Amino acid sequence: MNILIYSYIFIMGLVFGSFFNVVGIRVPKKETLLGRSHCPNCNKQLGAIELIPVIGYLIVKGKCRECSSPISIKYPIMELLTGILFLVSFAILRENMVEYILIVMFISLLIIITVSDLYYQIIPDVILLIFFPIILTLRLLSPIEFWFDGLIGGIIGFGFMYLIALYGKKRFNKDALGGGDIKLYLIIGIVLGYQTVFLSLLFGSLIALLYSLFFGRKGGYLPFVPFIAIGSLLAYFLGNSILEWYMTILS
């Protein structure tokens, strides 16, 4: 029975991951979400087999059947990642379904804006506006410790990023952070609470630094949202344990 449940959740994660790819690509371009997926090069509509998450990509060997142009590896990666995250989250949080729904919504948001950032270097405001009331409501229904922890975390996350943006603007006379990053941390703070919201930024910054050192190109744009997403999920699942370990060392 557990195998069936886990398989179902993983498959649903793949399906939703495919949809999140569409949302992340189309919403910034103000395109409808109702149209069938198509090749970005020749506009040929994808067939039923090609639409199967991950498997469809493997069947066509990463190329359009019509024009043979390469299909980005980002598509199956985001699908597979969504499936894995949905499954792992369920294995950890299955005793608290409200919290599980919350983290599923949070993962969904992070996947969508990661796609948008990778393709267009933007976090669509409309996506944040859609997810904000849902995540806030779920956090109030499933508090981390006290019901106001998430609210304080959201205020701290937003305020801290806003201050960084103000300092960067004054110090370098240009935007150091995008408005989307600041608004995003309002939601991240609500999910994580005030105790671990800073760990999200710390983890994300460290991973981004390591990536830029080993794989980054000088002068090129480095999307920060993927690293924020990784840092936020690490902070959510491991943050309290890390803080407890740190306090044990200090005591």
C-alpha cells in the first residue's frame, strides 16, 4: 500500500512539474496557460507521447521530431526534481497533512519562479500574489511553534532584504536586488519562521558562491532564485537541527 501511495505522489509530482515548466515560461510572456505545449523553435504542437514527463524527453532523445532542434534539459530536470521533492516531503511530513500541503505549495512556487528566473531573469509578481494568501493561510493553520512565528519571519525576511536593496542602491548606485527577491522573502519567512529564515539566505549565498567559483562565467548573469530555493528547502528540513547543534556547541 505504501509503495502505491509513494508511486502516486511521485507521478503526480512529475505531472505538476511539467505544468510548472509551462507556467514559469508562459506567465512572464503573458501567454495563455490553456494552449498545448509546442516546440519553441518551429511551434509544432507536441504529441501525446512527447508530453509524458521525463519519459517523453527520453523517447525523442531531447530533440524536436519536426525540426530536430534541441529541447532544453531543464524540462525533465524540473519535472524530476518536483517529483522527488513531493515524495521526500510526504515521507517526512505524512503525519501532518496541513504542513505537507504547505510545503507542496512552497515547492510549487519555488519551481515556477526558478524556471522564470532561468529563462527570463524575473520573478513574476502575479505568481507571488497567487501563492501568498494560500501559504499564509496554511502557515496559520499549521504553525511552526506559535501562530505568529511565520508572520514575524515574513516581516524579518522582507525587511532584511529591503534594507540590503537600499544599501546596495546607495553604495553602488544601482539595484543590488530585484524587487521580486524582496517580495519572495516575505513568503519564505512565513514558511520558515523567524528562527531559520536567515539560514535560507546563508545556505543560498554559500551554494551560489561555490557554483560561481567552479562553474560560473565572469561577467555573465547568475540566476539567484535557484540558490534561494535550495537554501530555503535546506533551512526548512535541516534548519532547526543545525540551530540545536550550534547551540549545543556554545553551551
